Amino acid sequence: MGHNPFIPSITATSNTITFGLIVDNYLASLNARGAVCGRSMARILGSAKESIGEAVPASQVSPEAVCKWLGVIWGRGSEAMADRARAYLSAAFNHSMQYDYRNPSNHHGIKENPVSLIQSTNASSHVRNRIASKQELSSFISRIESDLEHPAARALLISLLVGCRIEEAANLTVKSFNISEKSLYWDKTKTGVSHKIGIGNKVAGLLRLWSAEKSDDDYIFPSQTNPRRAVSADTILKYFGRMRFVSATPRDFCRRSFASWAQAAGLTREMIDLIQCHQVRSIATRHYDRYKFTEDGIQAISKALNAWENWIECII
């Protein structure tokens, strides 16, 4: 009988499973899946272990204890972060309650999720409409291009020029970049699928420069404090915040602005969706269409992203 790597090999009752253990096992499952949000969730759930007590039996964690922890986050003026923290902790408890029919004995014995009794404010899921204006986009690009020694600036620029998620740009490794083919490849994206795109000439030149003398597993944008780790989402957020654009996030100015302004550069809606790996309902597209992985598909995407890079140059 095979072992499920997402369910820890532990046979115990709910009285012997600690809160810290279910959090750690949940984070381990995220790392095993290659989730790009793992580091951010580890930081937030680490504060939950400190507040609630990692040695507390998981079955004895009360809604009151969770509310106390979330209240501290909310009290700092971040309702969206508190709501996100609630979702993370709820996911950790739900993970601990799963059964695996291949290993039925490997269950934590947790019967209730205390977070489910706490109302969500949905503050972290509000639909945003913010994109950068042409003037803002010009200022944004000029500022990050003047500071390309900083890994956060590099990651933001690549995210804008290829339309990928900020985390996907930050976590690029040298082996993600095919120099001869001029393409980028992700084993797994946020939607759980692999993704491959051709890239424009400017991006290819920058990545060739930044990946020089690095090994395949090295991050192209390593942390300044720990080269073995990618630049963190927190670092990128703080870097972007210093630019003081009103009511804006890195996602607004990179991925969302790409999706909006690339049409002005002549890209079709279908090409933009293809580049950004948007989820689609079509069975043919989801399960059979592999055009973007072919040589013709890569060249077509490269041509489209070259048009986008030229449009960007014209507005600066």
C-alpha cells in the first residue's frame, strides 16, 4: 500500500496531536506540492503557534483562542490580513481532518475545525479594479529600471513584462529559463498546472545576464540575506510600498496592468489568457490543448510579448 506524502505517517489520538504538529504537517504538505505561498503562510501560521501555543492539543484549540490571535492582527489595522490568516488556519485544520483510504490509520483524530465557527469578513477576497495609468506605468518602470541591482525590482519588472504572478516571477530558477528556446517554464502554477511561454527579446537578455554563472537550481532573484532562498513576497511588497502609489499593490501594477494594457499593444484577449495561464472552462483547452508547449506556440507568444515590450518602451 503506497504512502500519501500529503498525509503524515502518524497514528495517534486527538489528545496526543498538538496544534504545532498539525500546522507543521500542513506546511510540509504545501512544500511537497511546491506551493509558492508556503513561505508567507509559514510566517503567518508561525505567529498562530506562538499565540495559541504549539504544545496545546489540537483538539483543545478553542474558537476563543483563535479569535484572540486574529484580533491582534486586526488591531494592527489589517482586516484583509486577519481574514487571510483565518483562511490559512482553517485550511490547516481541514488538512488534519482528512482521511486517506490508502492509509486509514494515518489520521490525526481531529473531529472539529474551531475556525469554522468564526465568521469571515471576506476582506481579503474583495474584487479589485486598480490598474496603473500610462503615466503611473511609465514612472513605475523608470524607477525599477534605475534600481535593477535589487532582486525585488528585477522580479517586478519580469512580472510586468511577461504578465506572470509576482510569486511565479520571484521563484524562477535558472533551469526555468531556456536560453536557446527563449522560453520560461513553471512545473506548477497557482492553478496546479504546468505552464510554458515564449518571452520577448528584452526579458531574454535580462534573464541571460542575471542567470549567468549560476547553477540550474539557483534562484534568479535570490534573497539579499539568504542566497539559497528566493526574494520573499514581503520584501517585494515593502519595496513596492516605498514607491507610494495610491491604493495599489504589486499585482495591480504588474499582472493586472499587463492584462489590461496588453490589448493596447495589439495582443488579443485569447493570447493574453494563454500567456497568463488563466483558468478556462473549456475541456479541450484544459485537457487537450498544448499549443503553448509547441515550437510554433512559443514563437507566437514571443512575438506577442515583443509587441508588448515595444509598447512599454513607447510610453516611458
